[in-house]
Amino acid sequence: MKAKKIFRLATFALLLAGATSYAQSPSPLHVGIKAGANFTDMSTSLKDYNSKSATGFALGAVARFDIKKTYLQAELLYSEKNVKFEGATGNNTSKMKNIEVPVVFGYKIINLPLLHLRTYAGGVYTNMIGDNFNKKEIGDTFKNFDKSNIGYRLGVGADILKFTVDVSYDGGFSNVSKDFKTKPNTWLVSVGYFFL
């Protein structure tokens, strides 16, 4: 019983200390890290291929500048996106390694000292730095992919103390292939922590 009481008191003290430091932070600039899982699908005009979403990941740094109930946020992420293709040559999983730079403008629907509920929209620049398109099964079809493209991001999120949780959707403005119509669509679920 004593151990449980001590644990509860210690937990309460840590939460109170974190809340106090967060509430007293005068700086509108916040810097942190984030990581999460992504689920990517690529709609294509090719009749011989069907795509299904597969799980990848993303991680990197995030910076946010608060302007009352609005904010501007930029991120620098490394991501690996996987897509399953079913075609005449069989089933294959394509992997794309990317550097991503999302920049969004957001609005805090609920703006309490210790809790924020947010919605946001903006753009995403993606530069593909690696892939497995040289595989014989998929290389001829996907060899002419654009290495960089610009898309859009829509999302919602919540902040509790210095922790942040987001669910976002990324869509493409233009085709990423020079030979046929295809656009990547990605859902991202992430968690982060602001240390500044």
C-alpha cells in the first residue's frame, strides 16, 4: 500500500512539474522530435497493376511557432514508404526512401494551457533518395519516377503538456511518373515530444 501511495505521489509530482514548466514557458517557438507509421497507396492508370497500401515509417524534427490560436509548423523527416503492387509479374512491394519537408498552418480549436486540439493544412515537398525500382519485376514499369514532387497535407492533432499526437493525410498535386498516371496517397499517424 505504501509503495502504491509513493508511486501515485511521484507520478502526480512529475505531472505537476511538467504542467507548471509548460504553462510558464513564454516562448512561442517550440522544437521537438516525432515518429510514426505511414500507410501509402498509389493509384495508377495501369491496367496490369493494382496497388494496396503497406506500412512504412517516418521520423525527424519538428518546429512550431505559435501565434495566439494559430500556428506555423515545419518538419524535416526521413520516411520509408511501402506500396504493394499486384500485376502480371506477380506481387511485389515497392519501397521508397524519402526526405520530406511539410509546412502547415494550423488552428487550435481548443486552446487550454495544458491541452490543444488542432486542425491544419499545408504543403509537403518530397525528395526520393532511394528505392528498389531496379528489381527486374518492377524496374521497367517504375524506372521513370520523378525523384521530387510537391503535395498537400491535411490533418488533426492534439497536444498534452509537451507531448503531441497527429493524424494526417498527404495527397499529390501531380503525377510522379513520366510514363503513366500515378499519385501517392499517404496516411500518417505520429507521436512527438517538444523539448523546447
